[in-house]
Amino acid sequence: MRLHDDIHNYYEKIVVEEIIKRKLDEKYDDDVMADFCCTVLNQLPPRYIRYDVDMAFYLPQAERIHMEERVQTAIDVAISQISKKKNLNDQPS
């Protein structure tokens, strides 16, 4: 068994869906997006799964909605952090 191929954090899928929905991947370069994703995922509890289809079948709708809300909040926090960092970097020394 290779852990990295067989198991993943389900929140990663939800985060990517929300990033695409908000078109953040078009706004930021790959380097910023990598840091951004780490910032978002570090705010969320891990939810490790093997197959996405299992989550689609067994996850109650209310829990899925709660997970999506947590992702939206985590993304909003990460955007705020990126904005603050950018503003600090843009200030003259």
C-alpha cells in the first residue's frame, strides 16, 4: 500500500472546487496558490478517505453543507491574510 496514492483528505476536493468557483486560480500565480491552499487546509480538520464516491454516498447532506461552509470561511481568512501581506509588501520602506 502506498499511503499517498490510496488515501487523501476529502477537504482538498472541496477546497479545489471552491477555488475554481471563485476563480482564485486565475487571480493568483502558482506559488501564491500553493501557500494559499496550505493556509486554507491548515484551518480545517483532516477528513481522510480512500474513495470520493464513499463520501458522496455516506456523508449526510447537513454535514456536507457544514464542511462547505468551513471551507468558505477558511478561504475568506486566507484571502484576508494574502491581502494584508500584499499591502505590507507594497508599502514604501
